[in-house]
Amino acid sequence: MNRFFLHLVVSLCLGIASVNAQNYSTHQVKKGETVEALAKRYYVTPFDIYSLNPDAKKGLKPNTILIIPVSKAKKPKVTEVKELQGFKKHKVKRKETLYSISKLYNVDIEDIKKHNTFLYANNLRKGDKLQIPVFKITKVEAAVVENQTYIVKPKEGKWRIAYKFGITVAELEALNPNIGETLKEGQQINVPNIAEAEEKEVDEKYSYYKVLPKEGFYRLKLKLGVEQETLETLNPELAESGLKAGMILKIPFSETNGILSENLTLVDLTRSINDYNTKHIALMLPFRLNRVEFDSIAETKKSIENDPYLDASLDFYSGVLMAVDSLKKLGVSLKLDVYDTKRQTTAVSRILVDNDFENVDVVIGPLTSTNFDIVAKALKPYNVPVISPIGTNLKLHDNVFQTRPSDAMLKTRIVNYVKSDSLLKNIVILADSKNMQTANALKREFNAATIVYSRKNKEGKDEYFLTRDDIEEALKPGKNVVFLETQNESFISGATSILAALNMRVNPEEPTTEKVEIKLVTTGFNAAFEGDEVNNMHLSKLQFTFATSSKSISDDDNAFVKSYRKAYNISPDKRVIKGFDLTMDIVLRLVTSQDLFLSANDAPLTAYVENKFAYKKKLFGGYYNDAVYLVKYDNLKIVEVTQ
């Protein structure tokens, strides 16, 4: 038993030593003291004290011992004010020195000399009679301001500043009640008054992650694939504070797990043109003109209708031409070379051999990933940027720009949107057998979620339907978010019809019970959601929300739509608009920055008719666009969701 107590005492001592080693102190609570008062006294926040002393939330009891972290805040400057009160007489004894006398009376040597001026010319001798000044010393502590003013720099969003000053985004917003949704360059805001050496800078070699409510190290390991030890190494403050919702963590570089939305300032590049030298653009598309019958208009039309690559290429090309015309009106001079890749690797290789691309400013295309990779590799030694209009799983060479956000980014965007809903009560996942992997991944994100799979026939094949009871049993009173994961139009039609009927329905048997409110979302928006069988009224009633790389325009008064109709007598589709938006962005970046690579920093976010662009560089590789729209069906229109 004695050995047990000895072991316990040693452990306790080691624990205290560990606390001291981690820059903590202790405080014994006195009667009447509050956490707020102690936080001010030790220059920490109440949250810092609560995080180390959870029981303090119930109130402070006298004689309780609190663990107090050593503050990172600027300490008050203490100055001493000396007021002369009189003198003491002192007769110098043998072996006494000015140093020993100054220590005896606790005065400075200079103060002794000042009042015994003969000492400036003579050494101290035995028998000298001295006047020792007597001071009244008052310590004056300069007031320390808890917060300081900070000027927002270019590209800085809320999370960057929160990370820099070691607080959460919510705490930053609490310091600035009128901060607004988006920060502007030059805006003045309040931040903690910490020492400059304690400020942290965002390192672009890493990604950054905002901790969500109830996320612990185990959840982060599953989600980010990062061990607790790695997180604590990259974020030393975790050893002191632990994880807390809203804090910003530095994590190993990731295209999908980082903070995707930074509240970047939208830049209008048309107002910053400074280079009017001719820019040389090469466009590579699979027209496959060798397959087109030109004998008659009817045959030509038939060739276009029967060849999806030619159809897509012509749409995109017409958008490029509209952009070229718009850029010329802005005074930008362009040389545009157009190449037919024929969707053949041999044709692409021949184009590269027969033409000089060393001095081309930028290449747009090819469309297919194999041909695109051939061009990117060939032009990498010349540092010529190669732009992918549609690819999402490309090999990002140093000279590659992937303009379409990856599917993983879209999924992450909608999952984080759902997680940010503080009023959410229930998650339901409706999926078919082809989307079991997606459903299971969502279940890992939302542990309490209910998965409902579509019904199967006797042979075990998916019949792509659910009954009303299947869905109703999974719903709960209050707010429900339903993920619908499928590429089957009939499944979408049936499920949305049932959900729309159940949404906000009053139970006649229990009229006082809270209504079932349903919001429909998906991590994989696809053509089936736009099929003829799907009722848009149902989607609107369910506020159907999804992430997308481009928003839809329904405004017939849009200037680009009007111009395109005037030129071609038809309305532009998404491929046309992508050709226009991409070309406008690439060329405007060229004529407003030193080169396209630097423009990723100079112009953090740009937007045009339907597409927006915010490029980030992969740690070892090229650039990818992480600008994602969050949209929803509302009154039969697709509108952008503002958060």
C-alpha cells in the first residue's frame, strides 16, 4: 500500500513538472474572484482558463487551484518613478566601495555620485562622508490594450487573420460585430494584442483546416488522414488548448481537405490592363474536320450532329471568338492560332513538331486528358502555360492550369455547408446500389445519419425506387437534410415527389408536433437531376442545394447573351460560355500581371458570366481552380447561396 501511495505521489509530482514545462502556472482562488477578472490579470482569455479548468464553468470556489497558461499577450510596461525624500549620512569604512554602499542602501552608484560630486574626480577613500539619497519609489504600470487595430492585407480572409492571431473565426467576429461577410483590403479590424513574435504566417506549402463542432482527433484522422502527433507538431498550441470548434489548423497539403472558401476579394481585371503588347494564344480542339462532309449544307449539319466532339468544339470555339472580340474592344491585341487535334495522339504530336510553341504565351486545350498531357509535357521545358478547359483528374505539371474544380472539391463544399448548419437535427442519405461508396463516406462524416437504399427485385437488382414509408421512417420532426445520391432519373423523380409531399406537412393525429422540414442536397449533381421526369417544382420546394463549377444564368438581359444571340441567332449553352469566360480570364491575367503564374497571386478571384477562377498551386506541381459555387433551386430558378 505504501508503495502505491509513493507511486501516486511521484506521478503527481511528474504531472506538476510536466505542467510547468508546458508554460503553465497555478492560481489559488480567493473569495469573490471571477474567471473574467483572472483572465485580465494573467492576460489570457476566459476560454483559455475554461479549456484547462472545465469545472470553472460551474463557478469558482475559494481555495480551488486553477491552471493558468502563460500569456502570449504583450505584457504591460512597468516604469519606476523616483522621488527624492532626503538624505542619510554615511562615513566610509575600510574596504567599502561604491558598489557595496549602493547595495547597502539599494541606490544606484550614479545617484550617489550625483549627490557627492567630488567622487567624479576622486576615488572613494576611508573616512569620506557621503550623503546617501533616500527615494520614494513608485511603480507605474502602463495600461495594456486588450485588442489592437489591424489593417487587412490583400488576399486575407477571416480564417487567415484568425490563424495569424491564434483565435477562431467566431472569436474574430465577436471582436468585430460589424465585420461583414467579406473582408476588404485596407479594412480596419480588432485583433488580440499579442506579441509580434507570437503571430503566425500562412505558409502556402500547407493546407489549412477549420475544426468543426464535435470533431476530435479520431474524426480528423478519418477525415484528413492525419495522425494526432502530426497535427500537434504542425500546431504546437494544441498541446496546451486541445481541439476547439472554429480553430484553424495547419495540415499537410491537400487539394480537398483545406479551407476552400477564403472570402477572397473579387477582382475586375478589365480595370487593370497595363500590357498592350500582342499576346499569342494557341487553341487546340478536336474538330475532326477530316470526318466532315462539306458537299452540302445538309451533309455538313449531319456531320456536326453526329459528332459530339465537333459539336462541343464548335460551341467552345464560338465562345472564344466572342471573347477575342470583347478583348479587342478593350484595346488588347491578340494572335490566335487554332489547331485541330482530331482527337488523335499522332495528330497532336505532329502539331507540336510542325509548329513553334516556344514563344506562345498560352495554350488552351486539348480537351482529352491523354492529348492534354502530351502537350503539357512537351511545353514544360519552355514554361508555356497549358490550360485545361474540362479536365478534373489531370497530372498537374508545373505549367498546367486545371480550370474545372475537381469532383472531390464539390463534395467537400456541400458536406461542409451541411455541417455549418447549427439548426440541423437529422441527416438522411438516399442512395442506389451504384452509390454505396458515396453513402458510406457520408455516413463517416455524419455518424448519426440514416442510410436508405433503393428497393431491389427478387434477383437482387436495383429497381431505383423507394416507398413513402421507407423515407418517412427516417425523417424526424424539425430540420432534416436529405442527401440524394444517384444518377438515375426515375429514382430522383420518385424520391423528390415523396419528399416534397412530406415537407412541412402537419400530422393530423399530432397537430402540435413540430413539422418535418426537409432540405434536399447532393454531393454529385448530374444530368439526371435535369431530366424530363424530374419536377422542378419539387426541387424548388425542397430548396435543392448542390455545389457546381459554374452557375446558371437565366437573365435574358445579360450583355453576353444578347451579343451572342445577335451574332449566332441562338442562345449560348454552357460550353459556349465556358469558352468565353476562360479566354477572357486567361488573356486578362496575361495583360495585368507579369505572367500567368504570378497572376494566381495578383488576381486571387475573378468571375465572368457563369464561371469564376481562383487558382492555387499544388505543392509539387501546377495550378488548380478551387472556386466553387453553391447554388439552390428557388422559385423555379437556380440561385447562388450566400453564406
